[in-house]
Amino acid sequence: MLTNILSKPIEFAIGEHTYKFSSLADFEFSLAGRTSLPIEKFKRIMKLSLGELKKEYKKIKVVEKELVSMLSVSISQPGSIDRSLREIDINVFSQDHGWRTVISALHNGNSELNDFRHIAIVKYLQYLSSIQEVLKEFYGEKKKEILKSSPSHSKSTKDQNSKDLSIQHEMERLSKGENVAIHVNEGDEIALLLSNHRCSIIGEESSIKFVDESGRHYQLKDGKNIIGRGSNSDIVMSKNLRDISRMHVVIEGSERNMLYLTDLSSHGTFVPAKYVAENSLSLI
């Protein structure tokens, strides 16, 4: 914990170690080494899929926004940072470099520690920035690989498309509530997973069809097409498929053969990763 007795040094205990700081500069210097990315986290990020990288990035941006807002308010209201820091769930702070322990220790003490709190938040934001840079780098490289290796879907490659469906593509889970645009040409056959049930979308001369796991064809109408187990769905899946949600996915048709898919399910909707990459030109 932190103790501050007027002119006496600040004692900062992290785990079994106790640190003493005679000035704010000493404290800031001690945190400088905590702003880099630990090798263990770097290795974990390397293994994340495109969707997981995007999700991780967005999660960090939410925390970053809250902390930046806290610092902004503290400029005009210096005493607010104490209360604001206590109101944030301690679990949003990473355990890397002992950051959660650092922030938790700063919950103790009075307003005389506000300058220390301010410094800690600034340094933690630098740490979050380090993670974001690595996430963006891997995201960009993985997206390039996916787009480079994905087959094109055009009218002139109908035979290739049919063959591609029999190959196990890397499938990416849609972020719940966000739509992904897919352009469907005549002759295209696009794999689609509802939970773990293989379906597809087929482009025909004058229509686009959804094919369920049993091979049944349904013509998609202009506007919203709700697919799920619920009786009110436009395309009703088998009630025996318990992992299909009552409202699993919405496929919205528009002009120029463009579809917009929005996942609403518990177990996920998956599309070939190239479509997630094409809809995610950047993380920002």
C-alpha cells in the first residue's frame, strides 16, 4: 500500500517488495519500465485471429477513452481524480508489470496522492498505446495474408468457386451486432457457418439464395431477412438445432447484389475471413 506522511518518503509495496520515492520524478521514473509490452503478451497477440485482434483493440480503446476523460476532468477539477479512480473497476487494468497492483495501491491514501495518481494514469495510457501499436501491426499483416490467399469471387470463376467450397477456408466470427458487407455476383457460392452448421449464400442471375444445413434453398428478399429457430424468423431453421438462436443472423439485401450480415446469436455466425478483412480497412 501507499503511505504519505508529509515530507517523509512515499512507500510503495508491490507484492513482497516495498519501494520508496522521495519525489514525483522518482515515482515517474519507476513506472517508465512498465510501459513496454511484455514478451508473454506479445506471443499471445501473435496467435490471435483477425476478429480477436479487432476485439482486443476495441476493448483497449474503451478503457483508454475513460482514462483520458478522467485526466481531462482532473485538469479543471484536480481533486476529482481520486474519486474517479476509485469508481473504475480495478479489473480493467492489466496485471502485466504489476499495473493492477499499482492502481489498487493508489486507491489508498488522501488527496495528497493525486499527483501520483495522475502520473500513474499517464504511464498506463502509454502502456496501452504500446499494445495498440502491436495489435495494429499484426492486424495489418494478417489482413494482407488473408486477402492475398483468398480466391476472387467473380462470374468468370464459377467452377473455381464450387471447388473452393469443398476446401476448409479460415472462417472468422462476426462481431455481434456489427454488420459486414458482402458483394455477391452471379455464380458465387459463399460459405457461411451458423454456429457449427454449414450453410451458404448463392448468387444467381436474378436473385440471391440462402442454403441451410440440409440443402434447402430460400430466396432472399430485398430488405431484412431474419434467420433463426424462432417462428417469427423469415427463414426458420430446424428446432432441433439448439445452438442456433431464435434470431441468429440478419441478412439484409440491397441493390447491386450487396448483402449486409449482422450476427445476433450466442454461438456465432462465421464467414470466410476475407470478408471481415475487406470490411475492416483499419482498426480505427
